[in-house]
Amino acid sequence: MRLETHSRALGHIPTPPEMVAFMTRLAAPPPNTPCRVLEPACADARFLQAFQQAYGAQHRLVGVELNPDALSPLSVYGEGGKVGEFILADFLLWDTPERFDIILGNPPYGIIGDASHYPIHLLQARKAEYKQRTTTWKGKYNLYGAFIEKAVRLLKPNGKLVFIVPTTWLILDDFSRLRQFLAERGRVEVFYVGRVFPKVNVSAVVLRFTQGECGLALYDLSDGKWQQVSAGLRLCPSVEKPAYRGELIRFETAEWLAFERSGAPLGKLFHIHFAARSTEFRNSGLVRATPQAGDVPVLTGRNLAAGRIDYANCYSGWWMRREDGVKLRRFYGEPHLVVGHTKGARLVCAVDWRCYPWREEYHLIPRVGVQVDWGALERYLNGERVQAYLQALYRDFTQHLTKTMLKRVPVANPHAALP
Ligand SMILES: C[S@@+](CC[C@H](N)C(=O)[O-])C[C@H]1O[C@@H](n2cnc3c(N)ncnc32)[C@H](O)[C@@H]1O
């Protein structure tokens, strides 16, 4: 396998030098104290080199890397001589009695799975062992979550971790254990920097975690603001919580929290389901590529617009009898609200009065006793205030609207009422 392919399959995304410099400033050691410093998944050890340049040669530097091809001779010998000790090992399976004052770097990102769907397929054989060793592992866990946990476990009592990672852990349910794990052990500072990796579609934050302290601070350093942060500058957080218990990390303001409390959460009023999966349709024996008399198209996201459903065009490539929809999901048989699994934090919905089968999207069914004014609900959810609320709190933290976001959207009377 070519090195380039190999390193992509191990989640290699090099960190831009300006970002390395910014994070190295966030990882400043206490004055006149030699520290043990670790860079996990170090590749060319750019963080260790920057650390040595910024803070001198009195620190013990250690790099761990799995891919021998990624470790360059430069990483062993920097401009000022030998930079540190390099260990060829799988960081997640690496056993060491040593604990560190400072851990910094850029761990690999990606969900481990087969090559057809997931980029991190080289590590598939180790997945079971990772899972067993990682208490925060949940759902389709991302490798970077496991790296955060392992790094925290290697910190000294007042040690500091500085990692650049994707934004998804701030709000996705798969990371609820990780957020709680961090909240129980130290102070969580999150510097939102947005898209900083050239040509890579990842929105990022820098996490600074300090073992043994407490609370949460969220800083907005998007649009390149992080490049203007100089050493010693005191930053003003957008969100500050003296006590943090692992809840979602969002750009909350008094105004938007008041809006959120102004109605009942959508998730309390409705059951939120996802459509039947492609494989279920395929295996059902109910769909065909050429329509027979009376068939309807199986609908997808392309059939959905704000307040409107296109019942005519078949984008899924499948046709079936409308009455057979209930064999896949009972809720296809009753009029209900369809909400798009849209790109970004944007809500697009329409009521499906004709009860067609859907291959995608969220489907909202009122809980027992909930009275719904469908037209009003549809207009409200597609309206500007809801879009502004979603944008303000969640920015581009995930690629799509998530169930977690949807569940919290407030709905006040007369759109729907609790029993
Ligand atoms: C996102 S890159 C970061 C490289 C470098 N630290 C930087 O910031 O430019 C991640 C690195 O993690 C390495 N890697 C992937 N899985 C690993 C593992 N389980 N243990 C150690 N290194 C790993 C990859 O080979 C790759 O070099």
C-alpha cells in the first residue's frame, strides 16, 4: 500500500504550523519547572519541536507513533539537536508507568470500520481491544474520543492536555460518556476554531483540559481569531460554567436559553423516528425499480422542501405500493411531520398528508394526548427564529441536523399542547 493511502487510513491530517504555535502557547509549562511532555500520534513530532523551541531544552519530550513511515528523522533530530524519545507503538494499547505534566497534539480522527465505508480500516483488528480498554466508548465511537480518554489517564494530578479535535464531541450522544468523564476529572476549556485544516471538511476545537480543576469555558475563536491571540492575553469566554457535569457544550446565551424554555421540547411532544434503512427496503421484497400500476415513489430528502413534499418524482429509484409502507414502519400509515436530515444546523419540514413510504429523514409522531395544529407547527419550525436558534447554538458542530438538536427545539402553544 502506498504511504499516502496508508497514512490516510490511519487518520493522518497534518496540523498547520500556525495552529501548532497557538496550541503550544496554550500548553505553556509553569516557569522554571522541567516538565514531562508527551505528543501522542506524533508523526513528525511538530508539537514537540515547537514546544522545545518555545520553552527550552530542559523538558523531557516523548512522542508515540504507530506508523514507522510517518516518523521522520527530523522528528528525532530537530534544529537544536535530539528532540526527544520516540516510541513506535499503538498509543491506545501502550502501557507505561510514566505520567505527564503536559500532553499535546493532534490525534487521528475517524470511525473504525470496513474499508468500503470508513477511512480508518487498518485498525479494525484492534477495535475490540480499544473498546475494552476505553470506558467512554459508546456507539460508533470516533478514534479521537479514545485518544482523549487515554491521554487524560496519563496526566499527572495537575497535568494539562491540549488537543485539536473535531467539534462533534460537544453535542453528539456518542460522546456523552466522554463529556462526563472530563467533567468529573478536571476543567474543560474549549476554543472553537472552525475549519482550520486545508482541504479537509472538519470543523475543529482546541480542547485544553486541566486535571484536578473544575468548570467549563467555551471561547469563540472562529474566522481566524485564534491567529490574533498573543501569549498572556486574557480571553473572554462566550460560555462559562463554574460547575460542569458533562452536558452539551453549545454557544448558549441568556436570550437563546430563554427561548428554549419558552415552550415544551419537541422531543417531549413527539416520538422522533428515523426512516427505515435502505437495506430494509432492499430485503423487504416490497420495492421495485420499474413502477407497476398504482405504485408510488419511495421518498427521500430530495422530495422534501419547507412546507412542501414532491410526491411525483422518484429520486430513490424505488417504487412500491403505498399501503405496503406500514409493513416497514407503522408510522408511514398516518399523516405526520417529516423533518429533513439536512446539512448543517437547519430545519426543513413538511407534513406528509398522503402517508408515503420514506427512505430517509426524521419522522415525528405526536405522543398520546398531544393536540397538533399541523399547519402552524410546520410554519413555525421552518421559520427564521428556529433557524437562528439552531445556528446560534450549534454552528457547524455536526454535518447534519441531529436528533439531539431536534429534541430540544421549543414548541409553545398553540402549535401543539401537552396533554
Ligand atoms: C492527525 S495525524 C497527526 C500527526 C501530527 N501529530 C500532526 O499534528 O501533524 C495522526 C497520526 O496518528 C497516527 N496514529 C493513528 N493511529 C494511531 C495509534 N493507534 N497510535 C499511535 N499513532 C497513531 C497516524 O499514523 C498519524 O501519523
